[in-house]
Amino acid sequence: MSGADGPRDPGESWGKVRPFSVKTKLGALVVVSVLITTGLSVIAVHTKTELRFITVFSMIATLLITQFVAHSLTAPLDEMNAVARSISHGDYTRRVSENRRDELGDLAQTINVMADELEAQDRQRKELVANVSHELRTPIAGLRAVLENVVDGISEADPETMRTALKQTERLGRLVETLLDLSRLDNGVVPLRKRRFEVWPYLSGVLKESNMVASARAAMGSGGTHTRTDVHLHLDVSPPELTAHADPERIHQVVANLIDNAVKHSPPHGRVTVKARRGPLPESLELEILDEGPGIPRSEWHRVFERFNRGAVRRPHGPGSDGGTGLGLAIARWAVDLHGGRIGVAESERGCRILVTLPGESSVPS
């Protein structure tokens, strides 16, 4: 039975024969009305009752039965109308009773599913606005404070003050850039340009670039993606001649964001390992990013790649980290999904272990 293992799809009952369908009820109404009229006519013949009395009794009985059937059909429609009106006014909490086994019951289930989806979308929209507002408020407030101090003569427009203003401006720019990237990925306007490339020199370049960016930003004191230079990045590719077939630009985005996340959660002088292995299919690739941080509770695994999720562990970010925006892992997940691959948290004796699987040449053409 469909309801035994989970919610029933509202469309799966379409076209099925229902023992209590509206058509069956209307047909039964006609049959009962005919039987009542016929029965009363037979009684009239045997008892010599006048025909006018039989006609009146037949009309009254038929009207009562019709009223009963009509009420059973219109009552749920009135309820659906009330719920639909509430949804149109922005109230997604009301639901229709699903206690019928006919077409109206299927319609009630469809309305409830629609209300659930609209409620979830409305909640996500409100969370997105609240989170974006929160993320934008911090760098804007910092930049405003610096500029107000300069305008009011409290501080001079010296290089150190301008460096502080630049730090907040860069953080604001990074947030806007990540939001735009996520919007492009959501709308599917980011094309995949797949090609075959050697994994070792490619990942080596990504790690080297990550170290260079961290050192440069640490020297400027600009914070952000990431400023920690005490974490050692280790690359492990086997076999050394390993190749893959994917979009290097998108994979760079995935690896850079995963490294950034791992470094932020690493202890002082920790180690982040990036492993690459050959996948089961031609030109497929399996990536593993492992850190030595506090790890992620299993109860949080399903939320790791949600937008603006920063985790629930105590003191999740190491020294020199601004906490991030909570968008890096969401962007990594979308980039992997574009390739038709998989990304998720895996078991690890220590720290956090993220596994990425790319299907290679067997993936859906872009």
C-alpha cells in the first residue's frame, strides 16, 4: 500500500477506480431516487393510495437524499476554498482535512502538498533575507564607523585607517560575489566546460594559490578567505599520473571552498590533507579533504551544505578566521551537482572528512 512507506504522491491515484468516487455517489443517488419512486408507486397500487400523495412523498424523500449528498460534496469544497483564500493572503499554516477516499480527497491532498511547499519556500525566503541582512550589516557597520571617524576628525586618513576600511570593503565584496555565484548556480546559467586534465599539477596549483592568498591577506590584515598561515596543506594523489574529465574552473571552486572550510576549523599548526584517487568509471575522480578540527556531529551532517549554515560545534573556527558566510560549502555542493557527482561528510577518526565523487566522462553532457 502506498501510504505504508511514506506520503502518497497526489498524482498516483489519477485514473484509478475509487470505490467511493463522486461519480459513484451521484449514480447511487439516481438509483436510490428511482427505487424510492418505484417502491412508493408499487405501494400506492397495492394500497390504492392516491397518486398525488405518492408524488409528494417521492419528492420529499428524493430532496432529502439529494440534500445529504450535496452537503457531503460541497462541505469539503467550502473548506478548500477557505484554505486556498488563506494561502493567497500569505497564511500557509492551514490545511484541508484528508478524510475522504474520492476525487475531493485527492484534491485535498494536493492542496496540502502545495501548502507545505509554499510554506517551506516562504520560510527559506525569510531566512535568506534575515541571513543576508545579518551578513551585510557587519562589514557595512565597520566601514561606516571608520569613515565617520575620518570625517569627524577623530582619526586621520592614514594607511592603517584605510587598510581597516579596505578590510571591511573586501569582506562585503566577497559576500556579494558568493551570493552572485550561488544565484548563477541556482538559475543554471553557469555552463560546464569539461576537459581532460592531470590531477596532480592541477591540485598542486590550487593549494599553492590558497597559501599565497592566505599569506597576502594575512600581511594586509584583511581577514576573510582565509588568513591562517599556520595550517599545513598536504596533497596526496595516487597514481601520480591520474587524470580526470571535468570543468577545471568549477572544480577549483569546490576544492578552494573545501580547503577554506577545513583551514578555518583546524587547530593551531594543524594539517589539511587533500587526497585524489581514480573513480570506478573512466576519467572519474574521487576527492577527499580531511582536517584535524573538532569534526561535525552526525546529527549535523545533513545540514552541512545548507546555505548560511556555520555548524553547531563549540568554537568551530580557528584563530584568524572571521567565521565565514556559510555559503562556501553550499556553492561547492552546487558545483558538484552540476557535474552529476556526489559530495558529503564521511566517517573519520579525527576531524572532518569530506568526500567528493565526480563521474568523469559518464556524466550528463553540459
